Amino acid sequence: MLIGLGNLILGDEGVGVHAMRRLEAEYGFQPAVELVDGGTSGLDLLPLLKDQRRLLLIDALASDAAPGTIQVIRNQEIRTALTEKVSLHHLGIADLLALAELLDYAPSEIVLIGIVPERLEMELALSDCLRQRMPKIIETAVGVLSEWGIESRRSLTLAPTLLTDSAA
């Protein structure tokens, strides 16, 4: 399962959802990967984890690194990485992972692709910085899935909105 996280009305905070939507529109995966818009759901995602072997999360991540930096964080390191919050839903995700572990729902492997935001303001669009980094974010996600033995096929046709978004 791949879950894109974030708040779409706070600019770069919505990067995980934007990336998930892009993957959904542009790629097919074998074996099938369930793509989920996790938004700011937090604990509401718990039932989805019950039967998952692997979980890939994509989200904005608070860090001292430069905006647009992509960090791949694995398993137990994720909760530590979420101690500094970009958004309130990070508390929910840290709690979600802890509760999943307690209930024995936790997937055996969890990866967080964290992207350092540039702007966290009331804005529907990503910053230019993150928009330019989106191909690398997608490449990173496809790479993690490939490590898990999941093949990706890029669609031959792209959704018109994605074509205009990437050109902006």
C-alpha cells in the first residue's frame, strides 16, 4: 500500500497527496499496489494497515535540510523523524504507527519518503521548488516499490491536468 499524506490547502504540506495522485494517473503496478489519499487522516487509516505486508508513505517532513530535499526513512526511524511536526497530522501518523504495532497490524516493512517543504501557507499549488522536484519524488517512490519486487509501467497517456501542472 502507498499512502500520500498531507493537507492540500497548505501549499507544500500536500506534497504526499500530489505525488500519490501523480503515481495513480501515470503508472500501473504489478503486482497491484493500493494507492490511498491519506490526506490528514491519521488514526482513521488504522483499519487499512491490518493486512498489509509493506507500507510506503509520502509526506512533507520537517528538517533543517534545504527545501526540496528528499529523505527515505525506514521502519523504526520514522517515528523519530516525525518528532518535529510540519502539521498536526504528523502526530496522527506517529500514533497510527505505534498503535498498529501494538495491535499487531504493523506491516513488516514501512518506508517514509519525506520531502522538505519550502512554503506552508494557504495555497493550493506546490511551490516551484517542489513542483520541480516531483519527478525525483516519483522516481524515489518507484524505486522503493522496485526494491520490493513491484514492477511499474508508465502510462502512455497522461491526464491533461498533469501535463499542464508539470509545465507550470
